[in-house]
Amino acid sequence: MRRSEPSIWLLMLLAAVVATTPLAIDMYLPAMPMMADELDTHIGTVQQSLSIFLAAYGIGMLLFGPLADMLGRRPLAVFGLTGFILASIALSLVDSIEWFLGWRAMQALAGAAASVVVPGIIRHLYQQHTAKGMSYVSMIMMLAPLVAPAMGSGIIWLASWQAIFLFLALYGAVVVGFSWRFLPEINNDSTQQRPAFFSGYVKVFRHRAAWPDIASSMFASFAFFCFLTAVSFVYIGYFGVSEQMFALLFGFNVLALMSANLLNSRLVVRFGPQRMLRCGLVVALCCASLLCGFNYLGLGLWYTVFTIAPLMASLGLMATNADAMIIMQFPHNSGTATAVIGTLRFGSGALAGPLLAWFYTGDALPFSMLMLSGVLAIGLSQLWRQLAHSGSSAAA
């Protein structure tokens, strides 16, 4: 008997849980100069809070991924959201940069505890159609980075930067209330022994069939973080657009990502996640190559705009389907697999900034070349997958 699909309300709840992270990352960005003045510190020190958040989030994924498999998804989500609320309130009360950085790390750890449970729940709900469920949740969740900077600007215009973190606490309180009431629990098969903390990691890393997809997800994230790191310089510093136009162009790319997830949710059941990933790879190779050519020739803004948008959409398409194929291979260790994916994603993304600084030339060519290198690495990972699959078929 075919299992009925989850309601749109449950998908929105799962997206809301994941959205705690992009909201916490993006909402306070417009307030950084004001925070530096009021906390009597350098703007660079405030900017370090973003790196601390990402590092703590990656550590939290490693810690809480196996705990999700051991303790259950719903209790860990409620625990993480509660911690997120308390840390957000504390951030609104700090009077020194040292306390701000410390509570920022705690906010990231709590956010990781909440968001690490979501892919496992999606896999439980959608089974072999996990990629479809992840596309739906990703599409809804993309609203957060789309509106977060504008929301942060509006809040500091009406109140102060502290109100941003009070808003995050209020958001977390609403989400934890709905999670307590409606978030489903996943009960392991009674014949399946609950995994020990490190045994899940051993199982994930020993499962060689998943390595190419893990590598594909990692390199897609690297290319995506190259965009996030360089986009403000490329659009504002190099092409000279205004801050208002930058917000529109950034939103255009987010809409492209949302459209790709909507398309994937409609087609992945018919064609499968592997074929959808390969379609995304073809589009990404074409767009990344064109982007490099346009920037090498020094062509205008709109050549870059209309190649980046489909490139970002294809990166989202590849990442979503790669993640789905990974999660489907670990029905009893989905939390641990999610932790591995998340940690490698943030680790590879952290390389984007130093590499862009190393290859800096004052134009947009290094950014486009690094994005192309990430896409080529995805292609090599998928070739590795195909060769491994052909080898195992021949051996059988």
C-alpha cells in the first residue's frame, strides 16, 4: 500500500526548524557596524562571529548527529530549539564582544541539534522518494535567506540590534511549540539495535558506495560558498551596483534556487535523483564555463547575472539529490550521515574565503574559476561513482 504524502503544514514545520540557521546567519548582517560601535570593538571582530558560528555549527553536527540516531529526532529537536531560544535571549543582553562571541557559539550548537534531525524525518516520511521531500523542504526554507537581510534592516530601523536576537528567540519559541505538538518521532525497528555513538561514523565512512555522493555534495557546497563569499565584491565592488540593486540580484539567485527545488520535486519521482543530479551537472558545466569566458573577456554585469542564476539553481539541484541518495543508504544512521554531510559542507565552504583571497586579482575571474573547479570536481565524483558501479556490476 502506498504511503500518503505528508501535509504541507508538516513540511513547513520541518523547513522552519532548518531555517533557524540561515535566519541566525543573515538577519544580523546589516547590524554589524552598529554592533561594533555599541560593543566598542572593531568591525572585523564582529565579523568573526560569523566564522565562529559556522565552526560551532559544524562541531554541533558531529556531536548531535549520532545522538539523533540514539535518542530520537523529536526530543533532540525540542532540546536544540530550547537552547536556541535561551542563547538568542542571552545575545540580546550582552554588553561585551567576548560574551557575544561565546553565546553566538552556543546558539550555533543549539541550532545544529535542531536541524540535524530533519533529513532523517524526511527519509522516514518519503522513503524511496526522499529527494522529493528534501526538495520541498529546501524550497520552503529558501524563503529565510531571501527575506532575512531585509528583516534585519527593518528591525534595526524600528528598534535596535538587540531586537534582532529577541525576534530570533520569539521565532524559536513558536517553532518549538509546534514541534512539541506536531513533529513526528521515528521509532527504530525493535529488532534493530540502537547504534553506539562512534559506530555510526564507522558505518558511514566504511560504506564506500556513498563516497562519490558525499564528495559531490561537498564540492557543490564549495562552489556555493565561493558565490556567497565573493558575490558582494563582484556585484558592488567590481560592477559597481547599488546596495538596493545588490539585494534584488541576490534575491534573484535565491528565487532560482527555489525554482530548481520546485522542478526537482515534480520530476525526481519520474526520473530518479541520479538522473536529476546529472542534468544539473550538465547545466552547471555549461554555465560555469560561460561565466569564466564572460569574465575573462571583461563583459558587462548582465552576462554574469544571467549565468550565475542557472548555475546556482543547478548547484542546488545537485546538492539536494546527492544528499537524498546519501541519506537513503543509511536508514538507521541518517543523523550521523547528515552530520558527515554538514561538517564536510561547512569545512569545504570555509576554504572559499582563503582561496579567493589567495587568487585575488581585482576582477571577477578568480571567483568564476573557483566555481568552475567545484563543478568539475562534482563531475569527477560522479565519474568515480559510475566506474565504481560498473566495477561492482562486472564483479557480480
